[in-house]
Amino acid sequence: MNLHRLDLVSLSLFSLVVRAGSISRGAELANLAVGAASKRISDLEAAVGAELFDRHSRGVTLTPAGMALQRHAQRILSDIDQLAADLSDHARGVVGVVRLWANTSAITQFLPGDLARFVGQHPGIRIELHEGDSSDVVLAVLDGRADLGIFAERTPALGLQTLAWRRDRLVLVVPAGHPLAGRRQLAFAEAAGFDFVSLSEGTSLAQRLALETQGLGLALRIRIHVRSFDAMCQMVAAGLGVAVLPDAAARPMLRALDLRSVELTDPWVERELLLGARDLAALPRPARTLLDHLTGARADGRTLR
């Protein structure tokens, strides 16, 4: 077996044949003559020392060896695509890329303005922003898919260094005409008996509501799960329940949807968002530049959690 004989053209052809289910169709997709494509597949099989396809009258199917190669080929070709994108960035004057993952609260309330200012000040740094649940954000940073993550304070984050970033406050949002619509403030226990509209179960907000409701000896009555604050407000306006969400996220929707915001008096409605990395002091320069921008101070002068 001589894997050093593998080449990217043959790997790409192999993936196209897998996708098409036939060597002739794969050759067409790769703009190769069928004879040349068959020769490349044969050379590839010789290089790995095993047949990659079972040939039959209707096309080809993968052998176990072919399945193993396909898993690795997908990753290799994806890495090559990413390399091409990175080199293209450098050709266009981009000097760095920061992979930032953040939860919905951060993206909805704070990041648009912060990132717009950053890009204006650092046009050579490209931000790859990915939205995810807080737990997914932590995992992305831990396994190296993200340079920086922004997540809720109660999220388990063992293995990360964190900095306090922003605070927000949760409020109860109800439709006009709801029995609680005329209240200026109330304790969450007074609303817990109503139907709720919630974010998906994996989000830090949904988990916090479930935990606090359990602490009251009650079960949260979820009518519907949605994936955004806008959708939560739309469902509340439609009369499907009440919702707890950040004040800054709800405020733009109140007048447009004829909703009411009621202050919650419970201490847990004050939340903190954290910035996290595996090693804040060892961040690549572009990520460190973004961290400094987001915190407004150098991280090495701050208390790590």
C-alpha cells in the first residue's frame, strides 16, 4: 500500500463516482473521458491495496474499503476547500480569520453592533460567526472548531477560561388582553401556571426556566418550542402562550405585535454572558484582537474564571 500515490484529482473523482453511482456519470461530472476516469479509479485501488467498488450492470456500490476511503476523502477535500478559501482571503488582503460561536441572546442583542464596529476598524480580519445553543458553543471551543465562544453563565464549561462580557435581564412577554398584561411587575411563580412559548430544550434559557419551575414544585407547560426570539414573540401575539425572554430582544417587537412586557422580580432573571476560550493568553492574534475589542480591555489584565 502506497498512500503517498493518492492525488486530489483522483480523490475528487472517487467522491463524484460515489455520488453519481456510476463511473461513467462520475467521469462526466469531473469532465473526464470514461477511459481516463476508469484508469484513475484502478490506480486508486492499486494505491490502497483493495477494491473500492463492486461493479454491476446498474453502476457501482462501495465496498467496506471504499466506505472507509469515502469518510477520509470527504474530510480531505473539505480541508482543501477551506485552504483555498483561506488563501483567497490572503490574496484579497485578509490577514486573519476568527471563528466565533455565540448563543442566540448574544447574537440578537449585542453582537451586530459590536462586530460592525470591529469590521470597520479591522477590515483585514474576517469573522466566521456561528449561532448555537450555549452547550454547543462550549463544545465547539473545546474541540477546536471555534476560537472564541459566547455563552450563558450557568453552562458547564470545564476546560475553558472565561471572562464576564455582558449582562441582560429576562422579562415576561404576554399578549394585550392577557390577565397579566396590566401588571408592572410580578414574581415568576405567578405566571408559571400559564402555557408557555419557549426556545428549544437545549438552550440555556429553556433549561433555566425548567429548573426554576421545578424549584417551585411545578411543571412548565410548554405549548410550543421555536428557534428564535422573533418566533417566540409571534407565537405569543397569536395567543399560544406567554414567554420569558431578554428585555432587549423583546422590546423592538412589543409595539409591532401589540405585546406587553412585565418585569420579573426573581433574582435569577439577571443573567451574565461569558466569553470563553481554551487559553485566552494563547489566542491567535486575530482572535486576540477581537477579544480585546469585545471586552474593551486586554484579557491578561482581567480575572479569569
